Amino acid sequence: MESSRAQWTDARLNDLADRVTELDRRLSARLDSIDAKLDALQRTLIGSMASVVLAFALQAVFGG
């Protein structure tokens, strides 16, 4: 156990830190993409609901 810990040189630790940073960057980009898609879906749902409410209101006012 002690020998494997001794093999973690500064270069290996820096490489690991770089890989973790790159993973974090990729995950952040992916989450930003998902956020944008959810925002677009929310706008679509709100617009659809507004259309349904407007249709019911117009039916109540002008319908029979």
C-alpha cells in the first residue's frame, strides 16, 4: 500500500488534476445544453397552455 502511494509523483497528480478539470468542463457544457433544452420546452408548454386557456375563454364568450 505504501509503495503505490509513493508512486504518485507531482506529474501524475497534475495529469489527474487536468483530467478532472476536463471532465468537469465537459459535464458543465452538457448540463448547459440540457438547461437550454428544458428552457425551450418550458416556453413551449407555457405557450400551449396559454393557447388552450384563450380558446376556452373565446368559446365561453362567443360560443353557445
